[in-house]
Amino acid sequence: MGKRGKKQRHPQKPSRRGSLHDLDGEDDTSDFGHEPHQLSLPSSSSLSDQEEEEEDVEDDETDPNPSKDIPSKFLLYQQSVQSPKGDISYLQKFFLMYVGGRVPLHLQEDFCGTALLSTEWIRCDSRRTAVGLDLDLEALNWCMENNVNKIGSDGYSRISLFHGNVLQPLEARLVKAQPQDLIRNFTLKDREDDPETGPWECTAQVSPNASTNDELMKNFPLPARDIVCAFNYSCCCLHKRGELISYFKHVLDALSRKGGIFVMDLYGGTSSECELRLQRKFPSFTYVWEQAEFDIIQRKTRISLHFHLLKQQKKLRHAFSYSWRLWSLPEIKDCLEEAGFQSVHFWIRQMPDTEVVRSTEGFGVGRDVKYEEVTSFQQQDAWNAYVVGVAN
């Protein structure tokens, strides 16, 4: 995030589904809403110099106090476009439908960014574990400091965050929890029955995350995952078919041999192939989704997310920006099957017409529209889809 008087460059850090095509955003398990986060990208996808120069905070010249608090772009993202409870509800539903026989406990969140989904996953059940993988170390560290530390003393022992590329997951490095994060989460327990120990005992649990910063995923003991997910259109960051198949093979290797599922999301419709600018208004800021022109041969577009801060009278332009190759549903299905998945299922819902809904207040639009499993679907102005790959 750029500072006044000095522009600070960032690697391209897409958000896990920042699209305003998905306008429900409800944290309601009955609504099964989506939740965009940070995406990791191959190193070749970095911003151009011109785009990096634009990625800054634009100050209002009348602002008498330019140094007053500006919320983190990661926090703004979570508040404006993420709803992990909805995705988790669907993940559980898909697992029980297509695998069944046991309760899913072990999740891997690829392109996890601030890993809000993973932290919500382990928060809801003390038996659960989560693995997060992302190329953005800043987002992962922010997660450690702002999300994991709210889980409780055992949070660090049940989540493992890795910094690396989804195309080379075994080479990803474990992210180290900072000592201050561990200290914040210790608890004291009354031990009146032990005079040698004294009246208090520290019950903080130190995660393997704190042991070393050089441990690779391939050397780290992890349970086989019941579910692997890649949400917020993150697979659009992979531009080549070979990369997509390679990634799906890595996913298959991570899933349990007893059966597991991979779930990703995708958006489309006629509005996805043209320039588009939509906004979502909140009490203290406005979130803006900007889609550049669409190349029909390469099927590529550039997405930028902006935040307009009302209280601070500032604009965080290009807070997140990324290049996407918009895959079609049949292409995704073919690649999943070629990678070795047993079956592929589509769950789709129609989204509000973008010609009508250019601006919305909060998460009020589309909240009652449910996803349905389909084998055919007529083209619309805008739609969202879950793609479920089943491995048995």
C-alpha cells in the first residue's frame, strides 16, 4: 500500500474472488455465500511498471492530517467481499453428497491469501486442521497476526501456512509464527493441587509453525486432506492448460485415498467479456471492481480492486490487481478429468444483471439466489459456479 510522498511497489496480489458478480457476500450458512481472498500467482504475472506506479493511496488535497489511520487493505477486503461460513457450508454439503462415510476434518486452501476460510474452518470444530498455501508472504503474515491469533491457544497447532507456488506445492516453506503472536494466546490455568508447580500453569500450545522458517511442505507431516479448495476465481491466474492440469494433479496427490473433493469457483456470462465497473457501498468505504477490456483470442482480462475510504477521504487505487485467463466450464472439466478426477459436477446460479445493478448497498443483492446442480445452463448476463472434482 503506497504512502503519501512515496510510492511503494507490490507484487501482484489478486484477491480471492473479488468480483462484484457475486453480490451476496452473506456470512449466512443458509445463503452459502462466496468469499474472495488473496490469490497467489506464478512469478511471471507481476504488475507492469506503469500499473505499480498507480497502486497507491490517493490523498484528498484538503486532508489536514494525511497520516491518520488507514485500515489495512487486507482488512478492507475481508470486510467487503469475504464470507467463509457460506463456502464452508457448501464444502461440507459437497463432501457428504459425493464422498460420505465420514466427517471431513482436514482442509487445504490454495491461493489462500489471508486464509480467512482456513481460520474459520478450524474455529468451528476443535478436531479440524487446515493447510494454507499462497505466494503472497505479506498476506500470510497478516493472517498470522490478525486471523489465527483470534482462534485461541490451539489455533497455531491446527493450521499450517505455507509460502510458495501452487504449481510447486511441496517446495513451499512453512510460515513462522512470531513470538508475540504466541504470547498473546497463552492461557493460565489454576493448579492449586500442585504445590511445586504453583497456583498457575501456562497452557499455551506452540505450533510446529514456530519451530523453523525453513521447513518445506514435502518434509512436514500433514494429514491427507479431505477437501482442497481454490476459491475466488483463483484458477484464472493459471493461463496455460498445462499449468491447470499440473495444478489439478498436485491437488489429487494431496487428497485422501479414502476419498476427497476439490472445489473451485468460476464466473462468466456476457458481462464477463467486456469492460465493467461495479461498486459496493459500505458505511465507511466503497469497494470497486474494475474489469478491463477482454481479449477474445487469449481470453484474458485485467481486474483491479479499489477502495474509497470515506472518513479518511482517500482512495486506495489498485489495492489488488491481477491478470486472468477466463476459463470455460468445459475446459475445466476436461482438465480435471485428464488430471485423474473420477467425476466433475457443476453448481451454478444466475447473478443480477450488471446493466441494472452497477452499484449496491452492502451485500443486499442476490442473497436469496441458491446454487443448483446442473448438467446444462443457458447463457446469462452474469453467473457464478462451483466446480466439484471428486476423487475416490
